[in-house]
Amino acid sequence: MAYSPRFPKIFSISCLKKSQWGGETAICDNRDFHVNLDPAFVQKCEDREIRYWNCLHSKDSHKNRYQSWQMRFITEDKDKVNNFLKNENYNYSWEENTLFYWKNLSPTRAHPISGEQLWFNHLSGVHASYYDDIPCYEDLRLAYKEYPTHSAYGDGEEFAEYEIDNHRRCIWESAVGFHWQNGDILFLDQMIVQHSRLSYEGDRKVGVTLLNY
């Protein structure tokens, strides 16, 4: 949740029923993979920040395959949406009935307890190239800015394809899979550990709790 200035610090997962196959939770320590990144790229991100871009189409648009702005903000009133975004210090614009809003954040943040400066961002996780392999978009190719989320340098310049690919590679090379057993509980410090779920077969049921320190 590094794309937001406010986020729950602890992510807790409890396994109520493990899947027949797969379903591991992949976890990666930001401190491990960060040191494998190109130092020039890291410095470039620190100097220019990261822009987190959101696009929400209207509920009646054929481009709406994810979440409409009416659904996310629970209103049909654009003025209410504008007021919310202003209060949260987002930049925003409308193109007819499509909403774009964005915010720049630093790629690093200090841990509130240890004070350690951590590589904490979602630059590759929300990059629009992610949607290239999402089934609901296989018959619809959009400009990157028209997908639900996207990331770029803080001045709007796009990340190079190799920069995104290398960032993702470094994450996966440092990741390990947590193999669930019924009754397991996993507590993750979200500023230190990234997490994701791998594909699975059969029934799978987990409980999630979001906490602060």
C-alpha cells in the first residue's frame, strides 16, 4: 500500500483452509532486494519521486473493466469527488466522464519505530504493464494512462521498460514462498515486507486483518 500516504502498518493473514495445490504467499524483504537495484535508478527515483496515477472510467463506459468512479467514491456527484480529492491533496482532471487523479510520493520512507530509511514503493506493482496479462483486458488495449493504475517518475516521464522489468526481477529473486497449513497466522510489517498470492487449485480460505503498530 505504498501508493498511499496513509496505510495500515501490519498485515495479518490467517489460514482457515489451505488449497489443494499452490496458494503460497510470496514474501520479499524490501531491504534484501533494494540492494540489488541499479544505484543510478534508485537515485533517479529519489531525486524525482514516483507518480502514482489512477484512472476511473464511468460505470457506463466500455473501458470500465475494474472500478468506476461512481463505485469507488459511492456517488454520482462529480463535485463530491472533486472535494474529496482536494481534501486529500490529489491532483486531478476530468476528460468528459473519465476521472484521472495522481499524487507524487518519495520511493523511500523512514520506519516509524526503527527510523531506518526503507525502499518502500509500488512503482512496478501498479505499473500499467501489469494489465497486459489480466484476462478482462485481453480484448481491450488502452493507453497506459487509461488503465486503473499506473506509475511514472514524478515529473510524468515514463519508466523505461527495462527499469520496470529489472525492478520486478529483483523482487522475485529475493522472494520466498510461505506454504500454508491450516491454523497458520502470518504477521507482516508492510514497510519491510512485500507480499502477494500465487495461483492455486481447490478451495482456499484465509482471513485478513489490517493493523497499526
